[in-house]
Amino acid sequence: MIDPSKILISPYITEKMEYLNQNSKKGQIVIFKVNKKATKNQIKQAIYNMYKVKVKKVNIINQPYKKTRFRNIISKKSGFKKAILQLEIGSKIQFD
């Protein structure tokens, strides 16, 4: 069992997320980087505990690692797991 405070790593704010929010009629869309072992139910509970907002739907994407090259040295950028959350209608999370 994962500690609820360690499930959400950070918000993942991109242009695509802003586009989804503007065109979504079903509620606000929020994307978070999450712990690799977290499940959908654990993510829902963590969002409710931290922000007091109910989540309607959770989609999870595992981003694979990427190879990078700098001066003929090949290295890896680690992969991560991100959760796309659809909040209930009328609910919002504000990021400052």
C-alpha cells in the first residue's frame, strides 16, 4: 500500500491540457504525474484527500523512457506514469 501523500508527484501542465479544458463539456481535465505503482482508485482517493474534489474518470498512461544524446554520450531520461483526470461538472482545481 502506498502512502496517499506520495501518490501524486506533480501537476503536468501542457498546451494539450489547456486545449482539452477549453473544448471539454464534461468537466475540467487535469493531468498529474503519479507514482508508478498507483492504481486508479488510489489516485481518486488522493485527489479527494488533497483538493476535496470528486473525480469522475481516471485514465492512466505509462510514458516510456527516452534516449538522449549529448556529445556522443547516450543516456536515458526516465519514464513516468501520468493520470488524466476528469473532474465532476462544476469542480475545479486551481494551480498558481
